[in-house]
Amino acid sequence: MLVELTIENFAIIEHLQVSFHEGFNVLTGETGAGKSIIVDAVAAALGGRLEQDQIRAGAPQASVEAVFEVSGPAGRRILPILQEHDLLDEAPAGDRFTLILRRDLRLGGRSVCRVNGRAVPLSLLQEIGQYLVDIHGQGDNTLLLRRQEQLGFLDRYGGLVELREQVSALVRELRRVRQELEALRQDEREIARRVDRLQYELQEIEAAKLYPGEEEELKVERDRLANAERLAELADGVCKALYESEGLETLPAVDLLARALEHLADIVRFDASMEEPRRLLETALYQIEDIARTMREYRDSIEFNPRRLEQIEQRLSLIYSLRRKYGDTIPDILAYAERARQELSRIEHAGEHIEALEARELELLREIGRAAGELSERRRAAAATLCHAVEQELAELRMEKARFAISLTQQEDPAGAFVGDKRLRFDATGVDQVEFLISANPGEPLRPLALVASGGETSRLMLALKNALNQVDEVPTLIFDEIDTGIGGAVATLVGQKLRRLTGFHQVLCVTHLPQLAAAGDVQYLVTKAERAGRTVTFIRPLTDAERLETLAGMLGAVSAATLQSAQEMLERART
């Protein structure tokens, strides 16, 4: 629902901020006070028309900001859009969240659109705005006028969404099958070239006989061979220092430790407290002797083998070459080879696979035809019921001669789904093209809803449609402007009742001059204008009960005991 609207320097409005309520909000006031300008400002916030001449004279820019509390079906539609474009400040609780839409227009510049404070393209603002508000009177934001949306309204009205989703799932499966078939049926020469390349790549990888970890092992061995002389020299130094005394001026470490151990053993004979140091020294001597033996074996194993070093370098060069072509590591190269084997297998068995896919394609076309045929029949039944409901609503609005119809057309296609003895063009919604048609006056032909002229008659038509589709219409806020054009008396009372009925599923805002409509509102706002410093300024405020009674009396004529009584009776009737 629309929670708050702030307008700056828009047309004759210098500054205006208003909070709206759930239920039925009525905007009243003298002609020219700015009621319709407020509606225009809401439309601008949703991505509607905003031009230079709408900037208040003398102001550098105009701005409109609308705050919405979004939930339910509208929230489920809008939330993925906000997530895709990173327009949420925090994760919402379920599908309920606050949304701020803003338009700024600088003098001589272009408008800037913002969603939750972030600049967005106008097209994105319009995409979001269409799910928030329907404005009736100008028709700019009316989903009902859009042919692609009318099918959705009909399906929701008839309870056909689940069946349509079954058709959609079958169509998605058919598209997948056809994409796979197209890939398999590509040019034979291209397939042959692909087979040759895959076979070459696979042969090159298999001939290398790689195994995981081989590259690391080769690098270690290469480093040993490349530094064999130095490693032998260092190992010999370790051996001499630990065990071999030839050429050394001091005893090797093993001899020194053995001598120290003898001395410590003698000490223990007289002082048993030194047993632990003696044991530790004995252990160290054994460990040093083990290290000395290991180093002798290591020194003796070192050999300088230029031929082996050359073999290793060649092997590593081969691995580097394969890595450049097929993957960063040996496991990546081996995985590439496995994918190549699988693709070759698919190509080799392509003929069998094509036959299976073609059979599946034909089967899906029949399944789609059966499901879409059933969907089409149920749509026709729902359309008949909806047409009757809309015409009944129109009759109650004193448009007894108006006719409403729903056109369901189909188009034959030699590649289409099998529906009865025909093949029909289809998409994810089925085989039907749906369009709402209206004839507002006797003798006029049925015409598409989008071609009906705007004005009070259209607004009443929209009101009738909205009431018939009340429970399935997902747009949370409805705004009616000009709906009271050409009506009065009992019809106005009926219109007020029908607007009030919509509040079971929607927030409703209505601009009106008629007291019968104004009395039906839950909250009545008074829009006024005044002169300040030689400039016209617009104001809006909610009325108290006493102010409302007096305002309604004034809308009936001069305020008197009689008009006050009539206003009171209107308010009481509206509540019954």
C-alpha cells in the first residue's frame, strides 16, 4: 500500500507531504486545488510522465517520493527484481518490505529515478511501479489494459494457474529437447571436425600417461639431480662431523657424546639424582648414531646422472605443454580427457539419441496439446462467467447497454501442438491469445479495452472489472480519478459502495467532487489552495469527523441544518 507521498515544486504544489491509510481514502476539494496533480505526482513516482513544464515556476527542480509497504503477491513479484539489481537495504521478513520510489527533474535536465535511494533506469522504475499501483482515469498504469496481463487475470479468476503451470513445464521440457536436437543435427562437416579434434586431444593426453602428483615428484627429483655435487658435499660434511674423524682436529660428535656418557655414568654411581640426565644423553647418542647412518646412506645414494636429468626436463616440458592446452593441473587435464571421451561417445551414438529425442518431441507435442486443450476449454468457461459478472457490475453502475466480451483466438501451425484434429501455435501459456473487449454504448462494436477512450465512463468500466476480479487482482493500490464524471445521485452512491467493496483486497484512493462518493470513504482528505507571497500553494490534510460532516454538507450546497442532516445520513448509509 501507498504509505506516504512527498511532493516538492511539482506544478502548483510547493511542498506537500501526506500519509495515506488502508482502506478507502477520498480526496476532495475545489476544482483547481490540485487533487489531480497529486495523482499525476504518484504516476510520476511510478515512472510516468514527468516533463519540464511540471517544475514549479521559479524552482530549480521538482521531486516526488512515494513510500510503500509491500507484501503478498505484489511483494513476491517485486522482490526478485530488487534482489537482482541489489536494491534492498536489508533482507525482508518473508515477502513484506518497505519500498521507496523517487523521481527528480532538474530544470533543463533529465529526470533521475531512484529505488531505495539508488539510481535506476526509468524502465526499471516502471517495471516495479506497475505492480504497486493501478491508476484509473488516465490509464497510464493500468495492468488491465495490457493484453499480456489479461490472460493472467482470466486464469486467476478461473482458478487455472496450476493447470497453466503444467502446460508451462511441458513447454520448458520441449524447448530443452529441441535445443539438444538442434545441437545434434548441426552441420556434418562441423561434427567431423569436432570428432577429429577430440580424438587428437584425447590421444595426446592418453599418450602422456599422466598420473596425479607426477609433476611434484619430478620437480623434487630434478632439484636433487641438478644439485647432486653440492648435496654429496654437504652430506659428507654431516657424516664427518657426526661419525668420521679422519682429517678432523676434533673428535666427531658420536665419540664426544660417548665419552660424556661414560663420565655421567660414573657420576650416577655416586649420585643417583643424575640418572635422568644420563638416560637423556644415552637416548641422544642413539639418535645421533641413527642420523649418522642415514646420512651415510643418503651420501652414498647420490649420483650425478645428466641423462636422467634431461629425461625429467623433457617430461616436465610435456606436462607444461598439456597444461597450457587442457588445464592448470594434471587432475584438470585428466578431467578434460574424460569429458572428451564422453562427448565422443555422445557423437558416436548421436543417431540413436536423435531418434529417442524425436520420439520424445512428438510425445511432448501431444501432451502439450492435451493439457493446453483442457486449459483452453476451461478458459472459455471462466470467460463466460467473468463476462456475465462484469456486465452485471456495469448494469449496477447504470451502464446497462454496455457489452463485455473476452476474445480467445488460436492460430494453426504445422509445427504446433496436437489439439484435437489441429496443430496449434503455442507458448508457455498454452494455445490461446486472450483479449478483453468492450462496447460501452449501443450500436458500437466490441473493441479492445486498451482502445476505449479515457474518462469517467472508462473509470466505471475499470471499477466494474476490478470488482469482478477483486480477489485475483494482485496490484495492492488502486487510484480512481475522474470516476465521477457524468454521474450523480443513486449511481454515485453505487460507485461509492463498489469502491468500498474493493478495500477487502486493496487500498483505494479516489479523487471526487461528489458527496455520495466522499461519504463512502474511510478517511477523507481536503485539498485546498491559498495565495502566499503572490503564489498559489496547495495543501492537503485529513478531516476530523466534525470537519468531514461540514465539508460533505458544503458539497451538497450551502451548509445548513438540512444539508448537515443529509450529510450525516450519507455517512450512516455508507457504513451499513
